[in-house]
Amino acid sequence: MTRTAVVITVSDRSAAGEREDAGGPLAVAALREAGYACGDAVIVPDGADAVEQALRDALHHGAHLVVTTGGTGIGPRDRTPEGTARVLEREVPGIAEELRRRGAAEKAAALLSRGLAGTASGALIVNLPGSPPAVASGIPLIVQIAAHAIGQLAGEDHA
């Protein structure tokens, strides 16, 4: 079975064409290299409503894994976790905790990320910060655990 992944970049500036998306393509490349069918990153503006809609669209189209980049901080428009929380059926806090732990080992500001991880509609959803170094640091963890998580969601035995 081909597993599909969707990357959603959350950025007002990238959505407006004012800044090139640097983090999304890193995630896409890593997921493709890991064997996922993954189109180019979908770019949406900041805000809970935009994130929620993009996640629901990805799930509606059968994504097994959805990774968001951006909007996880404490800035006024950073609402990716709020939009994600509207979609999640079950949280998987260990993933978000480990992403913050790994990020903080490189840069203390990673502790300001409020990203979530969890499941919905048989898919794994993970929020990453938007900076390219944070994506480069976090995507290997997601690749490492996603296949097992997707299998579990499909009812496979523990390996």
C-alpha cells in the first residue's frame, strides 16, 4: 500500500507570496525519500480556521500522515495548535514533547513551540515549527515513527 503524506505550510507571508516557503519543501523531500506519496507543500495563511480547513481537506483526500510547518509559536497570529485541536480525535503528546526536547537541545527557543500531535480519521497529524532548522530537526523523528503509527491506526499488530 502506498502511504500518502501532506505537508501544510502555515505562513501569512508565504501565502501572500512575500516570502518563499523554506520549511515545507524540506519536509516534502524527507517524506518522499522515505517512500511517501507527497505533493508539494500546501501553503495557507496563519490562523486556526485556515489550519483546520487545510487539515480537513488533507484527511478528506485520504492522507495517512499530515505534517504542518509554522504557526506553533506564541506570536499573535500563531494559531496552528488551535486549528489542529479542532480536528484531532486523540492526542499523542509524546511526539510533540520529543520534538520540543530535541529542538531545545539545539536552541532553547524551541520550548516556545506549542505544536500538537495526534490522530484523526485514521491519520497521524504532527505540527512542526516553521523555521527550516526546526523542520530539519523534527522531520526525521516523524519519518521514524509514522509508518508504525499508521499501521496501528489501520489495526495492524504491534511490531
